[in-house]
Amino acid sequence: IREYEVKINELKKKLFLYGMLRLGVFSLLILMVILNWGNAQIIFISSIVGIALFLGLVSKNEDVRNERKRLEKLLELNSLELRLLQQNFEGVPQGNEFVSEFHAFNQDIDLFGFGSLFQLVNRTGTEQGKIKLAGILNANEIENIEEKQEALKELAVKIKWRQNFYASASLIKTTISSSQIVKWLSA
């Protein structure tokens, strides 16, 4: 958590610097146009250079802003992990929308709700991932248990990868379902 807080603060300073540099380039460009009014060649060249610099700074600023958002998601995830280790489930999605009166057991064994298995294991970054996890919990399938355990063992040691995957997934905002994307890719 401290590592991410330090990195986020560094990026905030960079964002301020890029903002000031953009303001400086824009001001310098206006000054060049005013001072060289009547000399179209100098105005044209300084405009091209100024606009290129300005757009380059905007691009760098956007890269830093995206990195800051990613680090904020990682900070949020690590804070959540600490809270859950202390059995503080406040504000963590409970999955109550997946409880069904027609399901044989999901009301009886705390699959969903406050302090549930869903709250303990849900690290999905998208709505569709959350739905998929709830489906797996509700299915209670015993087929391929060994393969699932092997996959979990493999992922258990890849902490950085899992956290970066979560951060990337949670930053994706789309109304298109993953099945539509897969259908489009296969076509």
C-alpha cells in the first residue's frame, strides 16, 4: 500500500508538471504569433512546432493519468485484501442478486451475503466476471476438480499478474458483453 501511495504521489507531481508545460507551450505559441504578426513563414513554423509539442505533452499526460488510475486500482485492491484479512466486509459486494429461492442450497451455506464465500473470493474486475464467478459458485460442479485446483495453484503464486489483471479489467468500461466480442473476433 505504501509503495502504491508513493508512486501515485509521484505521478500527481508529473501530472502537475505536464499541465504547467502545456500551459507554457500554449502561452509561448500565442506570444510567437503576436510578436511575429505579419511574417507568415515564422508563424507557420512556430505553430507547427508548438502544436506538435503541445500534442506530445497531452499524450504523455494521458499516459501518466492512465498509469495513475491503474495504480489507484492496485492500491484499492491491496487495501481490500487487508480489510478482508481483518474480516471487515463493509462495502464489499455481497452478491445478493445471485441468491435464488429455487436453488437447492445457496441460501443455506453462505455462498452470498454478508461474510459469504462470494465476498471472500470475488476479485473480479468486470460485471461479467462477477456473474461468471456467481455461476461457478451456484453450479457446484465436481467435474475436473483436479484441473481447477492446478489452475488455482498456478495463479496463487502469480500475485503481481493477478493484481495487474484485476486493475486492467476494472478500468475497462464497456456495455458490450464478452460473448459479443468473442463472436465478433471469430467472425
